[in-house]
Amino acid sequence: MPGPSLPSPSPRYRWAVLIFVSLAMFGNYYVYDCIAPIADLLSKQLDFTDSNIGLLQAIYSIPNVFLVLVGGYIVDRIGVRKAIFIFGTLCLMGAALTAVSGALPIMASGRLLFGMGAESLIVAVTTALAKWFRGKELSFAFGINLTIARLGTLLAQRSPTWARFAYSNWRSPLLISVAFATFCVIGAAIYWLMEVYAEKKYELGDAGPTDKVVLGDLFNFGTSYWYIVGLCVVFYSGIFPFETFAYQFFMDAHGVTREFGGFLVSILTIFAMIATPLLGLFVDKIGKRALLMMFGSVLLVPVYLMMGYTHTSLYVPMAMMGLSFSLIPAVMWPSVAYIVPQSKLGTAYGLMTMIQNIGMAGFNLMIGWANDHGHASAANPNGYRMGMWIFSILGLAGMLFAFLLRQREMGPHGHGLETITAG
């Protein structure tokens, strides 16, 4: 006879799981954002061009064009706890290698290794959240996770202020990033222990059997899924490559200090940290997910041109970008869980992140080239305008993908993105 059924994990335990698994994301996000604040130091002390700096960010994404989908397979096959620990360890190793030498090949190799772990870590954590949280809690859990992760981004962006002592040379800020990278491993280890304990004491939700993955699976997720993927690519390609050069842009085109440039960039993150979980709750209540993603995309269209062509206050465009950066991820990532079967969720997130990285790699390289081609500098701030136009066009593309998604979801083949609300 079967033994007595075990209780479900308490809400307190599940939220503790969320906090500790997000700790790995916290370290990951700090390391990713540690390059932008030292861009001008790399130029002055190591003679790097903007194309070289764009390469340091692009090469993070390049391996994920191929490997992050494999990371999705790993998540589906070996489980989230082992995957999170493996990918967190790669993040720490990559951060350490980046700080070893000022030679571009070695720094690029470190960023390459970091990228191999970082995006797959995001896939694993995202899949873990979809396992522990369902229904009306899902978007809110994603929002809390993103808020904790973006705290790492915020600390990196504000490091020119709180770690001003380190910015006399390019290496010291990178050594600080290695210390933060240890959280990738610490958070992964704690999550592993908590999941092992939970399997013995609680009845965990069944993630569903993992079917054998064949190439055809990648093309069976449906039209709505691909519209979300398209929006994901153009959205993140407009945000992160902008951040790569934002410090230099603000310093050269608007005459601000590095510290104030960091504050301006951090407005985006602070806004997102506060608004993302609240918007997650709002979305769960009203539905209208594609409509809200359209609104978030529209906000991005004018902000770059406002900064590139005017010298008025920068607070307004950064706040608009912050609202978009809060709204779209809070809606976009949970929407995949409504469209894709649970057993294929790791693969779906892996594929989505893989294609996202194609865009991020390409546009980091493109904006670096555009700045070099336009001879962007403090003496020629108009040289940044080509890049600003590229970013604005990406916002228009995001609006188009969200519009097509809404049209699809309002028809007979929809998955309820516009109608499903929390009970």
C-alpha cells in the first residue's frame, strides 16, 4: 500500500527558495554589468576602441547562440539544481579570467567563459521558478526574481560612486566583480540543499516527464511563441547594448561625470526593481499581456532620439526606459509558460535565450562599429546619433511583434494571454 501523502511546501519555504535561487542571479547580473563603467578606462589605459568594448559584451552572447539551447536540454535532463550549480561555477571562473590580464584575447576569453554559464544559468533559474510557482503567483515570483537580480546590476552601475577608490585603473573594478561572482555558486549550493530537503519532506509539483527532444520540437511551439521570441530579441538588443556605451555617451554627449553617468543608468534599474513585481501582480489580475507589451515597446521608440538630439533633462527618457524595462520582462517571460508544455519549458526558454543572444551579440558589435564609424567622442558627440537611430528602430520592431502577438491571441488559436487572469 502506498504511504501517506506528504504535505506541499509551505508558502514560506517556497519564497525562501525564490530568495536563494535569485542570489545566483544577483551575482550573475553584477558581473555582466561590470564592463560598461570601465569603458573609458579601457579606452584610455589599454587603447581599446568602441568596437573592442562592444566585442567584450558581444562575446558574452556569442557562445549562447549555440550553447544556451544545450543548457535548456541539461535543465530538462538533469534537473534544475544540478544545472544551476554547474552554470554558476562557470560564471565565477569566467569573471576571474577576465580580471587576470589587460590583453584583449584573455579578457575576451573570460567573458566568453562567463557567457557560457550566465545565460544558461538564467534558463535554469527561470525553469526552477516555473516549477515552484504556478497560476496567480507566477508573474509575481518572476518579478521578485528580476528585482533581486537587478540589485546586482544596480550595484555594478553605481560602483563608480560606492567603489570610487577602485576606478583609478581598469582591473580593480573587475576584481570586485569576482567577489560578487561567488554568489553564483553560493546561491546555487543553498538551492541544491533546499530542493533535496524538500523532496524528502514535501510533495513537490510534478514538472512532467521530459520527452526525447528532437529537432522538430524547436518548430512546434506555435506562432505566438515565435512572436514573443521576436519581441525578446529586439527588446534586449535595444537595452543592453545601449548600457554598454551609456557611460561614455553621457560623459561625451552630455558632459556629465562617470559617477553621475552611473546614476543616470541606475535610474533604469531602480525603476525596474520597484515596478517589475508590482506590474507582475497587475498583469496577473487583468491579463492583456500582448497589449501591455505593445505599450512597453512604444515607450522605447522616442527615448534614444530624445537623448541623442536634445540637451534637456535626461531623467524623463531614462524613466520611460525604466518603465519599459519593468513591464516587458514581467509579462514576456511568464507568457511562455502559458504557451509551451511544462515538459518542454526548459527547451523553450533555452531557444528563446539563444536567439536573444544573436541579437545582443550583433547589436553590441554594430553599435561599437557605429560609434567608431561616426568618430563618437567628447569632441564629436553627434557621432553617437547613428546608434541612437538603430535603437529607436528596434523599439518600432518590438511594437510590431507585440501587435502581431495580440492579433494572434485574440483569434481562435490564442492561449489566453489576453484573457487569463488570476482567480
